[in-house]
Amino acid sequence: MSVDIIKVSSKSDYKAFAKLPFEIYKGNDYWVPPIIKDEIKSLDPQENPAMEYCDSQFWLAKKEGKVVGRIGAIVNNKYNEKLNEKLGRFSRLEFYDDAEVFKLLMDTAVNWLKERGMKKAHGPLGFSNLDTQGMLIEGFDHLASVASVYHMPYYQTHLDNYGFGKENDWVEFRLTLGERARQKGIRGSQLIKKRYGFEVVKFDKTEELKPYVKDIFAILNDAFDKLPYVTPFNEKMIEMYAEKYFKVINPKYVRMVKKDDRIVGFVVAVPSLSEAMQKAKGKLFPLGFTHVLKAMKNPKVLDFFLTGVVPEYDNAGVAVILFSEIQDEMLSAGIDQMETTGIFEDNHNVISNWKNYEHIQHKRRRCYIKEI
């Protein structure tokens, strides 16, 4: 049976592209579905400002009229200028366990990248570091967080067979907050605040966060600049991500640290929405949002979504203050479980912080690379 590749172009194509994972992961207890409307928006040049400096194309694979796979290809021109390299990204790869389907999808994406002068293909990567990144290769029996990814175990086998190798790995942790970690955090936070004159900013209402949105993204642009796959967020992207994420932020789990009236660090912890998103089944309305609101008000687990510190204060202990503050908020709400987002496996400074907690490193995702 032949496999047909179709360039995504119509509204029905975009919808089919967004809905394919719902079929692939049907019955899977660990996959967390995205919001279909948001997925479609991310592929639309009128809605995604990253497409102003990224070239991209997306495809569907069909077999006997049924959608059996999908893939995207992205050239992030800003990132290539930053590194002075010719790197192309494959993105949003999903497929049934079929070698013919996978090969045709990947060949299509790679050929598109080669036609644009790219010398290497890497991924899975999205348009930015807040977009989908990496392929899950460990932790298939753990619930995904909304800030991470989930994939079928056979995906990595097909990538290995195609000749892709490891470029970078992210690791993720489940932390249990105990009294030892709490007390050590309190002592460290008090000493650091006294030494440097840091002040803590707390929030009660989402509206109170809005004046700080630009500060958050300015710190991200500064702090993450040297990390792989990162390009700066421009004003339009800041507006897009603020609109997307601020509606699901519980402000009491946000903290900022100020020095001489300047924000020098922040942490955004988000009540875990994984189970709520599973119940929502890709749609916020009419009933999906009620599950999200319930999870936001009474969380059992916190996802550490974003943390950033301006580079000049990297070694001043700002992160100790931020984590200590969130820990106090957690315990007052009866929460002792935390999920970290992906951390590069060689980021020993951050990973060493987890030694104070009962912890497991339970998930690993990989960015693959191959010369083309």
C-alpha cells in the first residue's frame, strides 16, 4: 500500500495535523493532550510571530485515505545567524509504527531543508524554546507535564535507524519537599537577602503580574542567550506567550526578587494541569476550562515552569530565595510534590540543588542531529 505525502495548506489539513496525536495516543494514560485550537494557531503565520524570521512547512502522511503521520520542517534564520551555521529543524513528528511512513516523512522534511541550503537536521524542535522541544526517550510510564513532551517508545528506534545521533539531552525530576529541604531553604534565603539586600515580590492577583511581563522576558532573553536552540523573544512573541500562559497561572505560585528596584530573578510555578488537560480532551470549551480552573485552585503537584536570573546575579543565590518562597507557599497549601521542566543534563549547578530533596530523575528527552 502506497503512502501519500500531503503539504498542509487547507483548514482541514491543519485540523487533521493537530488531531492526529489524539488517535495515536488514544488510551495512553501518560500522554497529555494539547488544546487543538492552540496547536492550529501555532502553525498559522498570521498567529505565530516567530514565522516572521522562520521558514517552515508541514506535511501529512496518508495511507488508504487515513492520516498515519505528520512532520514539520523549520529554518530558524535568527538561530542560524547567531551560530553562523546551516541548521534545519524537524518538528512535531508523530506517526504510527510504520517504517515506510516514517522514512517518507523524514525524507520529505530533510529534502525541504536541503533545498534551502541546510547542512544538518536536528530536532524535534519548535519555533522557540517555549515551543515543543525534544523526543522522550525515558520515562514512558510517567505522566507528562504540560511544559514537556510525550512520545511513543518506538519513535527513537526509527530515528536511530535513520542515522540520527544525540545532540543534547534534557532530564526531568520529581521532587518531594521535606522538612530538611524547607529548613535549609529558609536559612539560605535569610542569609542571602541580608547579604545582598534582595527583596521578594509576591502576587495575589493575575492583574498584578502584567506590569512585570516585559521584565520576565527580558531576563529570559538575557539568561538563556547562551543555551542551545534559543533566540530572543521579540515584542510580538512576548504578547503571544503572555496571552497563552498567563490565563493558567495561579499568581500565588509566582515570585520575583528585586535589587535596587530592578527585577533580577523570577520563578513561575504552575499547578499541574496534566490530569485536567486529559479530561478536557483538547478543548477548553464548553467544559474543559472547568477542569483547568479546579486544578489551578487545588493542585496536588506543582510544575516548575520557568525560572530565570540575570547573569550578573547567577552566583548570588537568587534561586535559593525563589525556591524557598515557593516552598513555603506549597506547604501552606498542603503540596509536597514538584515536577521540574527539562534541564540540560550537563547543567550541574541546577541539578545539584535537587540533592536536598527526595528526588527521582524519571524522564529524559533528546534532541537528535544528523548531517544531510
